[in-house]
Amino acid sequence: MKKIFLITLLCIFTAFTLAGCGTNKFGTGIDPAAAKVSIKDVYLTPALEGKTVTIEGKIATQCTSNGCWFILVDTTGQIFVNLAPNNFTLPPNQGKQVRVTGKIASSPNGMQIIASGVEVG
């Protein structure tokens, strides 16, 4: 009986450990139908404004007070990612690889992504 209990406990622990190894999703997640673009594309293709896209990169800087924005960088540039309009936040993930789906919008400080979903990992 003790052996069965230990095996069951080990299986539960393993399942929780493996579940933590995947990606963490925030907001609505990544839209597989969204066009995949680079940050450079956002700045060089005015027709992308208002369109939903997915961009992959790393978090360079992140809001430390409540995780409502971050700066995304890829090999072509950097862009501001705004999470607040869609009412979700991101725990500290600076330096981690992410994918972001959202609408491209202009702001007084340049282009930004109004994120609807983020995957970390």
C-alpha cells in the first residue's frame, strides 16, 4: 500500500513538473491565423497599421509595477507592446523569448502592438 502511494505521488509530481515546462499563455494566446512579421516590417509597411500580426522576440524591458507593457526586440529592431488595453498583465519575464499577437497601432512615441495574446517560452 505504501508503495502504491509513493508511486502515485511521484506520478503527480512528474505531471506538475512537466506541465511547467511548456509555454505560458497570457491574454487570448497566439492567433495562428495572424500574419507573422518582423519588427522591421511594422515600421516599413504602413499597411500593417490596424492589422493583427504575430511577432517573435525577447523581452528587453518590462513594466516593473504591474506588467502592463514591455519592449520586444528581434534581430530587426524593437517595439513597444501594450497589454493594458486588453486588460491583462505579464509577470516578470525580462530576457525571455516570447510570441505576441496583437494589432499594430501608431502612438505619439512611434509604432506599438496592442497585444491580445502573449506566449512565453
